[in-house]
Amino acid sequence: MKDLFSPEQRRDLLRRGFSRRDFGRLAAVLTAGAALPFYNEATLAQGLSAFPGLPADAVKLNANENPMGPCPEAAEAIHKVVQQGGRYLYQETAAFAEAMAQTEGLSREHVLPFAGSSDPLHRVVLAFTGPSRSFVVADPGYEAGGRAAAFVGARTIKVPLRKDWAHDVRAMAAADSEAGVIYVCNPNNPTGSITPKDEIEYLVANKPKGAIILLDEAYLHLSKTAEPCSPLVAADKDLIILRTFSKLYGMAGLRAGAALGRPDLLEKIRGYGAGALPVTGMVGAIASLKAKGLVEKRRQIIAGIREETVEWLQKKGFDVIPSEANMIMIDTRRPSRSVIAAMLAEKVAIGRTWSALPNHVRVSIGTREEMAKFRTAFGRVMNV
Ligand SMILES: Cc1ncc(COP(=O)(O)O)c(C=O)c1O
């Protein structure tokens, strides 16, 4: 097993605080033999639900999905490619990387395609943290990376969001001089709040020397004001950006995403997995990138439904954290776990909760009809 690592990989593992005894377990991960707990919205939602499954007719507002699904152009491209699905279609993956590079103004070498962004998120944590290299995150924030950090024995350091719900980049930069990865999610999950680009630039410029910034832009396209940070990748900074087609592009079940970063950083995560990517996800992603006006149109639709929902909640007396994504955090003024359970009894799945905000619950934005059902159920549950 030990021979799976090159001398350079071994030196890197020792530098990150792994002992030679850990090598076997890590080698097992590389050969997919160990149970690295893999988390994404779907598993987090199910795992924390008090109910084993959702009724078929339940309204699903608990995983930040996009009920619009793939755009017609993507659906058509997927439909067309299905008959060729008996082949290993690597060229579609290359074409996707090329399309992504062009869209972002990057070289092809700065793009590594994946089936969604959870995979590279886990890999970055495995590749750059360890027993002596911590994982610095915002609180509340998206939890998946923290689980991977726990698996490799890396400490997760939680830094509270600022009062305006932006990441506290100064506190994050100063949190640990031995940090391995500093994770920023922009817009943030679960708050939907924005961290301005100049704050991210500050973090990149002022992070501890050995650390990399992992910038998760899963919800970027849903925001009016969040700015893409791909120019920082083009400038070869110590930064990896994650992109996914699961949110605005409505392809969570089809799976496409990418890591954007300096080629030597991407090289470090490449080795933690293998295999061809689903051609359906790849062609769907290419068609989505080419669909004219799609981002703006969907952003407006989702923002419109979100703002109607917020207005109704505020009229009923509930505070909502200002969001620019397809989710809102509502202050339920009582432990929100009980609200989740009561809503599920009304066949409306919402959640999750975060321990930093125990009286808030996250609600994903669904269709107009779904949000009407949400309002009826919420009104009943909260007696308003
Ligand atoms: C912030 C964030 N990052 C990454 C992901 C992973 O999504 P996927 O693997 O579908 O790209 C999610 C899923 O909801 C998310 O909320």
C-alpha cells in the first residue's frame, strides 16, 4: 500500500503532519477502500431529517436545488448524446474544460472538470490539510469540507461571519499561522450573503504562507453583486475556485462542475480519484454555458420568487437574513428543529439548521407554486 505514494507525495504528507502509520489509511482512500464520509446537500438533508424519506408529494425546499432543471438546450444535448453512451467519451470532458476556460478567461490548464463540486471540495481538504494543517471556515457555513477534515484528523477552526453576514476575512487570515486551507463560500451557504471581491483579495494577499484559499462559488450566478474571482486564478494566486452546474443551471442530478486553479495546485488534487466523467453532465454543461441570457433570466426568476417570499415573511413579523442566492435563513424565534418537524408533517421539507443560529431555519427557493404551499404550511405551523 505504501508504494502507492511517490517520494514527493510522502514528503508532502509528512510536512502536513501525517505519520507513517497514517499512510495505509490514506492509501486505502486512494483505492476507494476506506469509508471517507462523503457529504453534499442531499446526504446532509437526509441525514439530519427526523424522517427516513420524504413523501412523494412533499415540497422539497431542503437541498438548495433548482426546480427548473436543466435548460432546454442542455436537455436536448443530453438527449442526443444518450445513444452514444456505450462509448468512453473523454473528448466531451475536454470540450467542457475548454468551454469553461473560455467563459472564465482562463487557460485550459487552469480548469479541472468534475462531476459536480463536492468531489473537488473533498479532494482539496484531503490534499492540503492534515493533523498539523488546519481547515479554517466561516460559521455558519457549508459543512461538507469539515467532515473531510475530520476524516484526516485536521482541526476545523470556525470563524463567525461578520454582523453584515460577510466572511470575516481578517479574522480568518489570522486564525492559524499553520492553516492548510481557508474556505470561503460566496454567496455563503446557508445565509446567501455576499463577501465583496476586495475582501477576498485581502484574504489571498494576507493568508498564512503555506495556506491556500478554497473559494466555493456554487451560488455565484444567482447573485447580482457577487463578483467572480477567476481573475485571481488567471493571476496564478494560491487559490482554487469551485464551480458547479447544480444550482442556477439546474443539473444537480446530472453532475457537472470544475475546479479552477493554478496547474500545480490542480495537480495535487488530481491524484485523489480516477475515472471518466458522465458524458450527459459534460454535454449539458457545455450547452448551458452557451445558452444566451440564461444566467440573467434564471437569476431574475429566482430572485423574484425569493423576494416575494421574504416580503410575506416580513409582513408576518419574521426577520430574514438578506440573501442573494436560492435560499433564505428565517428567524423562527424558537428552536428551529421543531419547526422543521412540524413543516414536514405538512409535507413541506425545509432545513437544515446550524448550531451558530439555532433559531434560524434555511429554506430553499422553489417554484411560485411550491412557495405558495410553503406559506400556507408555515402560516399554520407558526400560527400567523
Ligand atoms: C456551498 C456548496 N458547495 C458545494 C456543493 C456541492 O454541490 P455539487 O456537488 O452538486 O456541485 C453544494 C451543494 O449544495 C454547496 O451548497
